[in-house]
Amino acid sequence: MSNLDRGIARKAGALSVLVAVVLGSGCASRVVYVRPADPTQTQYAQPSATVKASANGRGDASIAQVSFGERAPDTWWTLLGSEQINRLVSLALANNQSVASAQAHLAAAREQIRAARGAWYPQIDMTTAAQRTRYGAPVLGSLARDFPPYSAYAAGPTVSYDLDVFGGTRSRVEQTRASAQYASAQLDAVALSVSGNVVIEALQIAALRAQIRVAQGIIADDENSLTLIRAAREAGAVSQMDVLSAQSQADHDRTLLPPLRQELSVAQDVLSGLMGIAPSDWTAPVVDMDELNLAEHLPVALPSELVHRRPDISVAEAQLRAASATVGIATANLYPRFTLSAAVGEQGLLGGGPSETAWNIVGGLTTPMFHGGALTAERRAAQDEYRAAFATYQQTVLDAFSQVAAALEALGNDAALLGTQQQALESAGASLSLTRQAYAAGNAAYVQVLDAQRLHEEAQLGEVQANSQRYVDVVKLLLAAGGRVDSSGALR
């Protein structure tokens, strides 16, 4: 082997070692996102907090058990057993403008992924140039002043490619993926919020209608009692004081209706907005509390599964993933950047004459040398933001567990309250019946009848409110315990 050949071989070997070192350091510098570990908890509250929820729409003794570790059906609201609610939620998910906006944001985020991935491939552009030139003496000497001006052109493709040795482009793609994950989780959160609000407003409307029916029944009883007492007064059997007391009670009970009707109108208008329809163009269908048929088992995801199903946790994880990608970008900015570029095309004179093909290949290396500490500061800042995002993620998980625990406790209290209200209603009804009999026999004053009637009215309204609150808390549990609705309304 000649000296020249040995020299070339030594230079090639040194170049190979340099390339291997650069590539090895590039792999070592890349930041790879690692998903947080699943929680180790197996329950949401202390074992003593055993929860049951009444299942029947009328609030009787039948019980729905909370089933831990089971997944909710594809549409969680169907557990309420109401076809009207099913139709309302489907309509809302199809027409709600907040859902439409979130869908558009997700579509844009997915396009940003495609745009970022384009940097992985060679960039090809077509360039053309034309120029009018006259050379002066400083360029070609004194004879150049006799050269005539000329027009020339050049046209052809150019190719450039970033080797991405240190993962800057890869981290930018990862950042767009995190943005798309964030947009997807936001869409799920919006859809879940819309579906939950629709169901809660529908239950509120049903509860208000039930309370209005109770109030109307109370007023009808008042009118009937007033008529009887007036007749008794005319017969001289009772005093004018009894008539005034009955009239006062009837007037008082009539005040129950206007506030209930106002609340009903507001709830209907809110529901219309959730449907994406103006209130003047839509009438809410009637949802009756008596038609609800709650499922016997309420599925609740375990903590280890909940972190993969809650949209707010997915949002927090997407922010954590984006923060990790930002660290990767800041890290890659500390290292050299390798680029290759090439161009080929025809060149010639615009005035005619022969043309020739020209080409060039260029390799570039840009190495940061001194930026006043900006690059390292940016990397430290990105690392701090990552730690902040991780803390936010952890807190979001804890908040989710707290919400599930609170919803479970609420269901237990709702069951106790509903049972107490039902017992109070039975007692008040029996007391009212006996007091009326005693009054008719002359053994009780009418004020005693009014007191018994007032307790019965409060028990009636309390029973309706307790029953509706129980359903609202069931919905809150289903939302907190793993509901995740996509844009088509299917639970994932």
C-alpha cells in the first residue's frame, strides 16, 4: 500500500470514529418521554365507606350496588334507563358548538403533526433566477469596461436535508403529538361536560316538574279545604278565624309555584343552549322522574384504570408530554446541527446561446459556541417547566380520586336522606289524616290541621328533592369515575 493510500485510510478511519462519536452522543442527548407510573391505590376511600344507591325511580327499597373495577357502557347515560335522556345527549353531542370547536382544534393539531413530520424527509424546492449584469473594471480589469451587459438565467430543483443527529426534529414532532393528545383530551372533556350537563339539566327539569305537580296538588287541597270551611262557616259550625286561617294557608301555598316555574324556564333555556338550538326554536321533551330506571350496578373504574380514562388527567399528561419534548428541543439546541443540500439546474443567457447543466453539493455543520448562557438557561427553564407539569399531573390525579370518593359518600348520604324523607312523608300523611278526622269530630282546632298539613307539604317536596338529588349524585359519580365521551358520543 502506498503512502497516499495509507494516508487516505487513516483519514477515513478518523472520520468514521468522529461520525460514530457524534452519532453516539446524539443518541445519548435525546430526551425520551416516559409515562408516569399507574397509582398503586386499590380504593378511593376508607373501607368503612361502603356505599349503596337506591335504584328505583320512585325511591323504594331496591338497591343498586357500586361495582368497582367494571367499565361503564359505551354511553354512560343509558344507565339511567331513560330514552328521552338518550335522545337529548345524542342531539347535544351532534349540535353543540363547543364540541364542534374542540373537534376543529383536534383536526388542526393532527395536521400540525403531519407538518412537523415533513422535516424528517428531504426538502425539495424549485428555484428560478434571472439577472441583468454589467461587469466593471474592479472585477475583470480595465478591459471589462468594454464588455456589454448581459442577461442570464438559472432554473432547477434544490434539495436540503437535516440529519437530526441530536433529535431536535424528533422532539418537535413529539411536541406536536403532545399537542394533539391535549386537543383530543380537551375534546373528550368538552363532550363529557356537555353530556353530563345535559343529563343534569334534564334531571333538574324532571325534578322541577315533579315539584310543580306536588305544589299544584297542595293548592288543590287548599282550595278544597277552603270551600268546605266556608260552607261550615255559613252553617255556623266554625268561626271566621278558621276561614281566615284556611285562606291564609291557600295564599301562602300559591307562592310555591312562581319560583318553581321560573327555575323550570331557566333550566329549559340552558338545556336548549346545550342542544345548540335557540330557545325559541325548540321545546324540551318531557323527562319524568317516574320513568327513570337506574341500573342495578353502577360501574366505577379502579384508580389504576381511572388515570387512563379521565379527560382531565389525559390533559395533564399531554401537558407533561409537551414539557418533556420542550426539554428535548432545548437539549438538541446545545449540540451541532448537520445539514446537506444540493442543487442542479440549467443555466444560460436569456438572449440565446447554449445552456449547460450546473450542480453543487454542500454539507453544513452549525455548532453553538457562545450565546451568553441563553441555551443552557433555556434548557434549565424547560426542565423546571417539566417538573411543574409533573406536579400538576400528580395533583390532578389526587383531585380525581377525591371527587370519586366524595361522589361515593354523597350516594351513601343520599340513600339515607331519601329513606328518612320517605318515612317523614308516611308519618306526616298519617298525622294529617288523623288531625283532619279529629277536626271534623270537633276534637282539634283548625290550626292543628294547618300545622299537620304544612309538615305533609314539606315532606312531599323534600321527598321529590331527595330523589332528584340522588340521581344527580349518581351522574356525578359516573362522570368522576371514568366517563370519557368522544366526539361521536361513544364512551372510550
